[in-house]
Amino acid sequence: MVSMTGFAYKEIAAQDFSVSIEIKGVNSRYLDIYVNLPPFLSMCEGKIREMVSSFCGRGKIEVFVKVREKDVPVNININKSAAKSFYSAMLEIAKELGIKEKPSLHSLLKIESVIEIEKDRDIEKYWAQIEPIVKEAVQVFCNEREREGKHTQAEILSYLDTIESSLNKISSFVPVIEQTLKDNIKTRFNEMLNNNIDENRVLAETAVLLLKYTIAEEISRLSSHIGEFRAEAERNPRPGKKLDFLCQELNREINTIGSKSAIIEVSSETVRMKETLENIREQLRNIE
């Protein structure tokens, strides 16, 4: 099993910059990848998504890439036309408002489009150094998910053993249930017919009630579902959806057993199974 929750953090310091990668994962019905990058690295988002999706099948996964640059060369472009237009507009506004002071250079430089500053970056060079650390972080993240998944698998199978133990106890009561039905029918016939009992009639009535109240078929199906659940959990690395479906089948059979049986011991074990099954469902919410 692979858990959908996990965390990884990696960082590296290069000559011109340092990079930190943080990856978080939580449960989700589908694969939902969110990548947060500095704007100048936006073209690398698809590559990071591809890395993550090649390892992960489900879950909401957030990848944060932070870059701290050192002494990056910059190109400064002056938009002379914009500067003149803005300055003329500022003079006109000052005249209209009766302000004698001329607009200052400082005020003009605050306008974003007057001066454009571009950092001279080699994106391919950046990515060549960032890519390995992203791969390492993704691998650490996946290892963490697998480690947590193994722990969750052991817990789920332990709960399944509890359900199977209850089922075995319930199975031992099947002869008791059938004998109780026969005894009840005989008692009623005795009360009505004063011991003039027609054994064939008793057998016929017993057969009808056994069809209605026996739990042998439910026990058989429940046992089969438990075996299928265990096999799926052990052979499939991402069994979440299939196991969730099997939980629905297990719940259906447990409910039917509970509704058919009037024996306290059986009712007690069905309650125990339902509580344990809910624990399994809770754990499966974190499994791919």
C-alpha cells in the first residue's frame, strides 16, 4: 500500500543561487498537483508535474520551489516615451491644482512602466541544477508515502483479523440458531395442538424459517470478501478504490447478519465488526 500523505524537503546552494524544495501530500479522490514556482521558472512547471505524476496516482500534492539569487546581472530599460508622457501629465495636473512645485524625478521613477528591470538569467542553467534536487525531493516524498503506507496496511490487516475472528464466533452459533428455530416451532405447535404434532409440518415450517433467518450464506459471502480484501491489499500497491468497494460489500453482509439474528452473542459480534469496519474505512481514506 501507498499512503497519500507525506512530506519532503530538500535544498541546495549553487554559486549564483540557492534552492529549497518542499513537497506536501494529503488525501484526495483524484491526483491534484499544485506547483508554486518563481515566475521566471514557470516554464519548468510541466516537467515537475510529470515527475510527480510518474510516481503518484492519487492525492493532493503541493510542490513549493523557492530560489534565492546572488549577484544576478540586470538589464535596465528606460521607456523614454512613457517617461515624457507621464511627466507632461504630472505637470498638467500640478498646473490644474495650482501646485507650483514641479514633479520630482523620484516621483517619476516610482511609476512602474518608466523603468523596466530584467534580470539576466540562464533558465536552462538554473533548471540543470534544480532538476536533480527536485528528483531527490520527489523520491524522498514517495519513500515517506510508502513507509506510511506499510504502517497503515499492517493496521488495516489487523482490523481485518478482528472482523474474521468475530465471523468465526458467529459461525459457531449457526447450529444454535437453527436448533432454536426448530425448538420454537415445536413449542408453538405444542401450544396449539396439545402435543399432536405433525413432524412433516414441523419440518416444512422449519425449512421456511431457515430460509428466512439462516445466516449461512451471508457468512460464506463475508468470508469470501475478507479473503479477497486481504489478497488485494497484499498484491496491489494502490488498492484504495477496490478496497473501498469491498468495504461496502462487507458492510452489506454484516448488516444482513445483524438484522436476521436474534441471538445476543451474534448481535454483539456484528456491532464489533461494524465498528472495526469503520476503522478500516477511516484508514483507507489515506491510501492510494
